[in-house]
Amino acid sequence: MQFCLDKHGEWVAVSASDDENIEEEGGENGGFFGRKNEQHVKKIAKTLADSTTWLDMLNDTKRNAMFQRAIENSTEKITSVKKRNAANGGVVLHVFDVGSGTGLLSLFAARAATKTGVTVRIYSCEMFLPMFLVGERVVRDNVREKKIPETSSIQMFHTRSEDVDAIAKHELDVLISELLDSALLGEGWLMVLKDVFSRELLRRDHFSIVPSSAKIWVQLLHAEESMLDVDVKKGRAALFGEAITSDGFSRLDVQCHFDSLEKRGRIRAISKHIQVFEIDFTNDKDWGRTEVVRCCCCCSSSSSSSSSLRSLGLEINAVAMFWEIDLEGSGAFRLNTFPAQSYRRHWRQVIAPLECPIPLSASEEIPIQVEARIADDCLAFDVKVSGCGDKEKEKKKEMTMKKQKETLIETKQETCREKKIWLHIALANISEFWSSRAPLGDNVCGLNLTKANVLLCAKSVESNSPGYCYQSFKCDLLDELGHRYSTIEEEQTIFLWKSCELFVDDADEKKREEEEKEEEGEEDNKKKLRIDVDAGLEITANHVVFFFSDKSHADEWKTQPVQVARMDQELIGNKFRIIASNLDADEGECIRVLRK
């Protein structure tokens, strides 16, 4: 048995059946994915939709193709070395896939045997039980459909990588993983590597690691104080703790869409990209070092005129980070998080505030020192940017602490009272989400990943009838799509139609609903809304956007995260009907959109 978090942050127990046939058939009484467990699976799927970008990652065709080619290249190089050194008998290649998820990278490695003509033994591990079970189903499907050669075998473990003891010392030829997040190290890739090196699993004379190395760049910024206080400091503290370490380093692990913030004027680049760190994943000898880079900066370094920046009283108060990985060491297969790349939800940029902001000068260049290091827990990079004297530092630090105290007092002074609850709902056409949140098909780089949809792209109601939306995911629309807009008028075009409906009318309405539940039973009293839409002109809609608020103001969607539900097909017309229920259910809402 394993415990997983639901969308409210509560731990719930999940278990798997050993009966493979029952699980595959989805029988009424058996299997993790059987009908008896259907509601629980939907709860987990809803949590994953809100809190992960796994679906977006698997829909990133460039990322998939790069990993496929890098794995093929690595296995071919190692195979050629082993064939030259082999005295007699066939060559066997040993591959370890850590954090295997759906099993996609393991399947890439298995297919490499087709080109190399050798036997490939793959060990894969995944510690999150629901995803491990999905990976088993995906691998079984591809084996049955003969999409991987018979000379390959995949042995799957539901455990952490350090607990996999099936690999002998100095046996491993290729280590592969995609434990990479926007902060690069936040999913524990470096800790996996440390364990592999400490147990001496890799061969002495030849081995390959995918990805093999990374470079880190930073950019100095002026950011709006409101953005730093609310979006970065408060948001990070709620999840991880303070954004500034005790010795003054900024922790780089809060993700954002850089180009969106820049276009909307919430951040302003003060410097160019500064390379501050390079890490070789194939060598564990120098990961504990601190790199120091010195440069000069002034108002004229940025794209705006120095006089305008000076008049605005701008200062360097934040830093952004970008990374680039070399997947197999040749430089041919690289991926990066620079904002100029095509739209991505799963790999963004990261941003952090500085402990002591640095004032800009219109006429003088300010010497800047950037120190970069891998954090103590190996889950992020820390950066310290300094450029002013000790007295100025202390002054800035005191001002920052004073502002933080004032913000805390204001927060504590907020009072809770009964309010009306409004449902804001809209139809939209969002091409970025239409691609990145699409159901996985049977030809993802030639492999069948459809079984992964049960967790990553599920519907609350599985029906052949058209119009049912996929489970919604949580997002900040302006952060994710702000690169489209530079004016308030342009921002409004994100919605093709929108409305605000009274959902709960103060305490009396709540009391009435509770009485009805007692009389009729909770299952029979799920509030169902039927909303008739008249867009006024022909539109093409592919998403439903909704959220709850105690305000009916039209621009409330700009101030809080919203839920976005992808429709099962694009609808063209001017009149529609939205049927919605279970809008706050753990297993996800049920939304259907029909053309009238």
C-alpha cells in the first residue's frame, strides 16, 4: 500500500492488485484501474492535472525526439565499444531508467536494440505507485503490439533508485532519466547520480549518462515589488520555506514564464545572460564548488534609456535562471529553457528575489559579483548577487524586513465573513493548451501511450457521447499566456464569451443546501448548472475556463489561478449550452459543451 496526496493536500491510501488480467480488463471487483476503484483513480488524476505538467511534457514532440535520438546514439556508441572488446559470445547492454513514469524512455532504449543488434536489458524504477502501474500497462501494450524487439527486456521496480539491487557493481552501461524540472535539479537527479556513483554501478572503462551535462545562466532584473512579494516570496514560502538562505543566497526554484512577465512590464531585464555554472553529470568530483563571476552593470545595460530608468528609481532586485542540457555529450542533442523557445508549460524559467537590491546608476557602471552554487539539499541552485557596500546592504536589508513585517500585519488584519460565491465561466480558444493538453495517442515517437490517459488526461465521465471535457487543470492565465498581450484590450481577447453566475448566496443558501442533502442524500443533490451561451458572432471554442470568487468583477480572473478544461473537440458556432456539475468534487468536475 502507498499513500498519495489528493487535491486538498490530504493523504489517501492507494493499493494495487497482483491480478494482472483483472486489472487489464478493468473488472468490477479487481485491479487498481478496475471499476471498483474508478472514483479513487479519478481523484488522483485530478490531483495530477492540477499539480503536475506530465501531460504537457509528454506532448512536447521536440523533447521526445531529442531524448529518443540521444538514447539511440548513446547505446550505439557503447555497443560499438563492447563489440570491439568482446572476445566471444553476444553483447548485452544494461540500461537503468530512473523515474521511468510512463516508461517512454525505457521503450526508447528497448527499441535501440533494433539498430544495434544486441540484447538490451533495461531496469526501470518509478516510486509513485499510480504512475508505476500506468507504466506497466504502457510497456505491456507495446510488447504485445511488437513495437520493441524480442531481444530487449524491461524489468520494472516500484521503488526508489537506491533500493534497486538487481544491478551488479560495474555492470551498468547507460543511465537515463528525465528527472529535470524548471529549476533543473528539483526532482532529485543529482541525488540519483550520487547514489549510482557511490555504489559504483557504472562500468569503469565506458558508460553513458543521458543527460550528460548542463550549463546555467542568470539574468539580473528589476521586478515589480508586488510580483516579488506575492508571486515569488509568499508563493514559495507556502511550499518550501524562505526564498533567501541564512547566508544571503537566493534560492532559484520558483518557476515563471519570463516572456509573459516581461511583455506585461512586471520585470525588466537589466543585464544580458551571464553563464555562471557548468555541471558534468558524468563526474561527481566537483559538484560542491561555488563559481564566482564578475561583471559591470548600469542603466544603459538594459534596453530602456538610462535617464528613464534612473527617473523611475529602478534597482536590481531579482534574478532569473535558464539552463541548457547536453543529452549525450556530443552537443548534437540540446534542450534549454530560454524564453525564445516554443511555448512550454513543463519547463519554464525560474526567478528569485535578491536579499539586498542594488541601486542603478545612470552614469556609472556598478561592479557586480555573482556567486552560484548547488544548494545543500542538491535540489536547486543558489545565487548571490552583490554590488554595494556593507552599510548600503544593511540599510536595504532593514527596509526589506520592515516591508515584510508590514505585509504580515496586513495579512493578519484580514477578516473572514460570509460572502456570496460567484462562478466565473468562459469559453476560450487557446492553441497552446490545445496542443500541450491533448490526449496521448498510439504514435508518440512510434509508441503507444494511450493507457497513460487514465491518469494524465482523463474525463470525469467516460462516455462516447460528444461534448464532455477532460479534467481541468489549474493555471495563471496571464503568467502562461501573457506573451500574447501587451495591452489591457488585448488581454480581454483571451475569452470568446464569459459570464458570472451566482453559485452560493450567503449563509442562508448554504443552510438550505445542507438541509436538502440530509433529506435527499449527497449523491442526488449535486448542483447542476445549465448555461445558455449566445456569443453574438461565430466563434471557435476549445476550452472552458472557470473559477469561484466572492466578487463578481469582470477582471477577477487576472488576480487568481483559474481552472481550464479542454473540450474533446473544437466547436464552431454562436450558440452553445454548458452543462456543469461537481465543480468542486475531488474526482473532478463534469462539464459538457454542446452546440445549440
